[in-house]
Amino acid sequence: SDTPYYHICSQTVRKAFLCGVDKETGVSYEHRRHWIEQRIFKLSQVFAIDICAHAVMNNHLHLVLHVDSEKANNWTTLEVLSRWHTLFKGTLLTRQYQQQQSLTTFEMEMVEETAQVYKQRLIDISWFMRALNEPIARQANKEDKCTGHFWEGRFKSQALLDEGALLACMAYVDLNPVRAGIAPTPEQSNFTSIQLRIKAAIIGEQPTTLLPFTGHEQQEQTSGIRFSLKDYLTLVDETGRVIRADKRGAIETKIANILSRL
């Protein structure tokens, strides 16, 4: 009830590689970044949860999520079940309802009750992360020919209580590859939301997979981040130039500002 915005971080255990290249064996796990990014975007189409920012790193994953409860409240029973069934089996009755088979009054009541449970789960970050992490863990364990935990316990979640916190956290997430010394600039930071936003911005668009920036105007019933996209790109670029003792990388001062580069 306090805020719809949250910063999520999920880390691997046993020095497992989420992505990257194992320097000891030379084995590359880079293809797993595609698994994760595609799964994130698929889930955002099913859940009433939007992606504000993401960064897929070697052994951890950052997400900034927006929970859209109002969107879920407008779903019909059929839409709730259709969404749920794209990820989970549901029950015999919910599948029959979706297939438009005739049901008794009692069975209909059961379906409605179940749909309400599913609707609450579709705005639940815990269920979102469960639907993200479990399949990735199974896939990675199968590839590594091992069993056991892949993720480090429960994911970490931090509420972002105002616009300043949201923008600062999004910039932090988008700058992860730069700070880690993996990429020299935000536009070269692969598997991040900032790279997707930049690619779309160059052709005058915004990515359909991410929650859009709507500008400073207080437009009614517009779902999005009430901030200018150009201002956000500038914020990320200028923040990335700040040299920090606890971080490996920063954007070099000799590089032109981001709007000039683009």
C-alpha cells in the first residue's frame, strides 16, 4: 500500500555461474543471459508487474519492478485464468472453464474463488520471482549435470518509496556493468534495460518490454514513470562518471555526454 516500486536482487550460490565465463575451465555461460532476459519479459506479460530496470550480471540479477494492482483489478475471470495457465497447470475446473465447458453453480463458485487466489498471486513479487528463478535453476542444474540449490536462499527486496529513490535505484541497476568494469558506457552494457531504452530511443521509440517514461506532465491514467527519458539518460551518464572507491569502473571523462553520443 506504501509503494508499487521495488528493487529486487537475486544471487547464485556455490560460486555458480549465472552468466559469464569460468576463468578456470574456460566454459562460457553467456547464453544464460538470454534465458533470463526472455523469461523476465515473458513473466511481465503474464503478471501485473512491469519491468522498470534490469541488469543480468555474472552471478546475480537486479530488477526494479512496478506492481500494477489497478490493472489486475480490471481483469475478468477468464483473463486471470488464461494468464495463469500460460505458466501453471491450474485445476481441472479452471481448465474446463477456460475451454468453455458447462459447469454447475457450485463448480462456478469454485472457479471464481480460485481465480481470486490466482489474481492475488499475479500481483505478488514472491510468485513472480518463483516463476523466474525455479525454471532457470532447473535449466542450469541440468546443463551443469548437478543438483541442489542454484540461488542463494530468498531474493532481497527493497521498497522504493518516492520518485527520487526509484530513479536513483534504476540508475544504480543500469550502471552495474559499467561499475563492474565490464562495459565502458551504458549503451555498451549488454542485457540491461538502459541498452534497450537507448536502442529504442535512437529511432524515437520506447521498448514495449519495459515500463515507459511518460515525461513530467501529469497525464491522467497513464501508466509509466513520470520523468523525461532524456533526463534519465543524462542522469545515468552523469552518475556513471562519478569515481567511487568501492567500484571498479566509471565512464571516462573524455567521452562525450550521452545525448551527444547518441
